[in-house]
Amino acid sequence: MLDTSFHQGAGLHSFTPQSELRVLAVASQEQAESGLEMETLWQLCASLQRLGYPVVVLDGTAYETEASPGLHHLLRQAPWNEGASLEADGNVSSLAVLPAAKGLSELVRIAHATYAPPLQGLLPYFRAYGLLVLHAPASVLGPLLTHTATTPLVVMPKGAAGVLTSYKHLKQIAQHSGLPCTVAAVLQGNGAPERSKAQGALRTLQQCADRHLGGRMHATTLSVDNGQDIQRLALQLLENAGTIGGSLSAMPTHNLTGLPSHGVRSH
């Protein structure tokens, strides 16, 4: 994992700004269960980058600090001057990752206080990107996605505990946003027994979702070693991505360039 300046990520200003920003969401797991989830996340982002979508990840599992600034610091920058551009010579093939645990919680608090769509204020910061990926606990994603018609991804851990954890995530997101989720069982091999066990766990989870959540989920299996599986899921998530549109009322626009040089990590 290499550190790059925010200016390098912001170099995507060379792309024509869009009036809408696509949004994907990935629910984070407990630390002990996060290995496959993180590998799946980075492979999905890499696949989306190869498809021509510049991606920025707001990582709600990483806390902003003075040594590693992120969304919390970005939200406090001076207002953007009208017509100002982001000066950078960035590499569009790199993946920008911004620590965002504090900032995402702040967006939820602001939305509760103002009754505004939680994600709307992010558009001015990230409109130069093709995709905004929110990676955060389901308890945070639910309130954030209340005005965005996207389909969050839940990566299901193995075993019975994985079914219970995934159901908890589905319930948290459904209670706040009413959104259906895609649940992916990640295979570490292509053997029939592993695939059969994963499909059985998904069926159990689907039955729970049907009974208690109105069937608000789509189930799939994939192998992180299979590029076609990753691309298929990336395209599916892209097809069901939500958008943040410029037509809605936004919070004050701000400038990215004031962040210290290590605000974004590149993968």
C-alpha cells in the first residue's frame, strides 16, 4: 500500500465533471473476518478501474488522524472558489482511498439535523470521479443510503456465524434505508464441496430474509481467483449503483487542495 498525495487522486479533474456521481456500498466485517472481504473489495475496485471508472473509496473502517487526514478534514476546508479547478497531475490508474470513519458519522449527524440527503454534500468534492465506494459498517451505511437507490454488497463470512452476521447486516441496512443487498459467498477454491456448502449457507440466509425482511437480498458466489467472477459482480453492482445528483440541494462546496499530501492511499 503506497501513500500518494490527494492531489494525485484529484488529478482526475482532467475528466469532464459529471452532474451525477455513482455510488456503491460495501458493508465491512469485524476485523477478524475482514480478510476475504477486503481482498474482494480491492479486486472489485480494480475491475471497475479497468472498465474505465475512476474510483475513490471512503473507508469507514479507518479513522482520520492528523498523520493520516481524510474525510473529516476535507469537510472542514474553506469554500471552493467559483470555477476553481483541482490542480494535479494524478495517475488515473491508481485507486484513491480516504480514511472516513469520522467524516461518515458526521454526515449522518448533519442529515439528522437538517433533514437533507446524507450523501448529497459529497458531490462537489468527488464529482471528478466516476464511482464513489462507501466501505463502512452496515450500521453506518444504512443511515447514509436513505436517499440513494443503490444495492449494497455484503460479503458473507464462512459457516453458521457468517449467516448470522450477514443477516444482521441485511437487517441494519433494511431498517434504515429499505434497500435490498447483494450477498456474496466468497470461495477460496473451485471445489464442488466448498461451493455446495456456500450455496447452502446462502439459501439459509435467503430464507431468513424472505421470512423477516421481505426477501430483500440477491445471492451469489464467486472466487477471488476467478477474474470472470469478479468482473461479473462488478458489472452487477455497477448496474444497480445509485447516484448523487447535482439537482438536489447540496451542502457548501469545498476545496480538496488544502489537505496534507498523505490524505489518500493508492492501491
